[in-house]
Amino acid sequence: MKKQNLQHIAIIGGGPGGLMLGLLLQHQGLPFTIYERGHKNIHKDRGGSLDIHDDSGQLALKQAGIFEVFRKYARFDGEDTRIVRKDGKILYDEDAEDEGSRPEIDRGKLCDIIVEQINPQHIKYGYKYENMKQLDNSHAELTFENGVKVITDLVIGADGAFSKIRPHLTDAMPEYTGISMIEMNSDENEHPDLLKFNKNGKVMALGGHQAILGQRNGDGRIMAYISFKMMYDTLDEYRNLSLDELKERLMHEFNDWGADLKKYIAYSYDDVKFRRIYKLPIGLTWETQKNMTLIGDAAHLMSPFAGEGVNMALHDAYLLAKAFHMYDDLTEILNSYEQQMFEIAKVHAQESQDNLAIFFSDNGAETMAQLFEEIA
Ligand SMILES: Cc1cc2nc3c(=O)[nH]c(=O)nc-3n(C[C@H](O)[C@H](O)[C@H](O)COP(=O)(O)OP(=O)(O)OC[C@H]3O[C@@H](n4cnc5c(N)ncnc54)[C@H](O)[C@@H]3O)c2cc1C
């Protein structure tokens, strides 16, 4: 099919990747709809500070014409970085430059500044994709949980880690990395001592099979991922505890950690999330299909230990939109995008896996500090 004949492009998932792709296609006047299972305010629920890299995520923001808006909300001082041994000794301590290459922004804010630019007619909330029927070589019928059926020429799966579009392209399934995290939040105004220790950016405290990963967010929260190498089922033991019981258990398990680090647990309030970290096989590829592809976590879910996930999602959107700009034939567009994406994703997925191994090794703090010294 030729690009000019496309009547409808369905983007499944309105996370950072799907939204960015929508905005870039809108700039090219292409007919797209984003179908998001969540409600309109979904991004307000989703915290977490993300660093946006100049050689990937920022390219998409620039191409979309929203880099200046991004700069308004980006926290360049969020690049402060500390690497700490579990006894509290700081091994690496970097203050952010005035305007570095990886500023931070809250996930919700990032999504907001993209959504604001998209014509609201092109985003459907409360549309949970259920299944797809191929009608012929170039059309597919999508069914959503709300009963609506849509006929489309092209399906882009931007539906994250457990994508329901992915099984149409590959048998690969996400696998548990062996790492689970308990996400805890403290109020920086109530706890200036924790803010002083955390500074404006990130703290990576590493201690063998455990880690405390602190990050300042833009809304007064200091978030910490209390992280463990653990069996798949063990996380459920923590889920069932009250906040007080959870803190008591964690304080016991982190008993031999430094006093400053234990504050991330002690000060946290009742907004706890439990996460298992998954990944797709490194170097995953598939044969180009006529009317379907994937972007973001759906295509290359990786652990967060290289901070690349959201950058890759934005960059995929950038690459796919660029292919739309360069070629007319849909198969050529999809093939060109996928070949570039596969290469880049492989490198970053490997980097994430290598970092995971270092983070949870016996001398993780020393090794990471040395790596940061080398690139500083
Ligand atoms: C603990 C943790 C920390 C992280 N830290 C970082 C970091 O520091 N830096 C970084 O770069 N990355 C980080 N990441 C990864 C990053 O969050 C993801 O890579 C990024 O959000 C991927 O964007 P996406 O748009 O591909 O998918 P998602 O953000 O997962 O968005 C997918 C969207 O699709 C929707 N959806 C799902 N299924 C359906 C369906 N059936 N129908 C319709 N809609 C659907 C979802 O509601 C969601 O809105 C972290 C991840 C975790 C778990």
C-alpha cells in the first residue's frame, strides 16, 4: 500500500511512545487515532522522573517542535548523581552542569506536553484493545473492550511491556529479570535532611543483592525504588503488609545500611507500589509485516538500569515518523524503521542487562563509581 492511500492508522497505547508518534504523524497530515485503555487523566497517576537524552529522546521532542516547552519544565539540576555504598559512604558525587545533556522531567509532565499538541479528536480514552482480525492483505479489524470495532490500514502497537499486539509479530514473551522493586515516596518539605542527602537528582545506593535508588521528582516527592534480587513469588509477601509492617520489615532487612539511606524507608508515606522488572530477549527481531509494527516497550522491553526505556520509545516514534517522511511504500516504511530500531534497541538492551548485573553484584557501588569517573 502507498502512504497516500492510508485511510486510518491505529496507534494502540497512549504512553510516551504512542503519543509522540501521534504528534509526529499529525505534523505530516497522516490520518491516525491513538487508542488508550486508561482514562483521560491517566498520566497524572504515573509518577517517576525520567532523564531525556540528547541523542534519542530529545531528537523526537525537537522534531515535534516542543523542545522549548520541554526545556521550561525540564530539571537540568536533576542530573546531580551520587553513588553510595550500603554503609552510606559516598563514592561518587557529581553536581549537575548548568545545562547538561540528560535533564529530568516527570513522566506525567512529559506526557502532558505532548498531549497538549495533539488534536483531541485523534485520542480515544477508555479504549482497551482486545483482539484483531486480518480482513485481507491490507486491512485489519480491531475490537475494543467497550465493544467498538474499528477497521484500519495500519496497526502500531505502543501498548507497553505486555503488549497484545506483539503476539501478532513474534512469540517472544517478557521474562522476569530476577529483580523486584518497592516504590516508596517521601515528602521533601517535611524531610529537608533527606533532600539534602539526595540532592536534586539521583542516588544509587548499591549493596550486593539489594539497592536503594532515590530520585527527586518535580512535585515535592522523593521517590525511592527499594530493590532486591528475589524469587518471583517473594514480592507478594511484601504486598500483603500494612505500611507500618512493610517499613518494619524493610528496616530489618536493611539493618546494616547507613542511617541516611534508611531514611528513604522510614520517611515514606502511604503510596507504595510493587514492581517486578521484566525484559524481552536482547536482540529481538521479527519479519516485517504489511500492516503492523511495534514501538517502545512493546518492541524492546528492557530493565530500567540504563535509563533508556522512555528514550527508546520516543526515539522509535522519531524513526518511524522519519521513515514515513522518506518513503511512499508502507512495507518500505516499516522495514526501514524496524531495521534501525532493532540495531539500536539491541545495544541498549544489552547495556541495561550489563548494568543490572553490576548493580546487584558484590562490588556494585565501587564498579559503578569507577564507570562514572571514567565518563565524567
Ligand atoms: C520502575 C521503573 C523505572 C523506570 N525508570 C526509567 C528511567 O529512569 N528512564 C527511562 O528511560 N525509562 C525508565 N523506565 C522505563 C519507561 O517507563 C518505559 O520504557 C516507557 O514508559 C515506555 O513507553 P511506552 O510508551 O513504550 O510504554 P508505556 O509507557 O508502558 O505506555 C503504554 C500505554 O499503553 C496503554 N495500553 C496498554 N495496553 C493497552 C491496550 N490493550 N489497549 C489500549 N491501551 C493499552 C497503557 O495504559 C499505557 O498508557 C522505568 C520503568 C520502570 C518499571
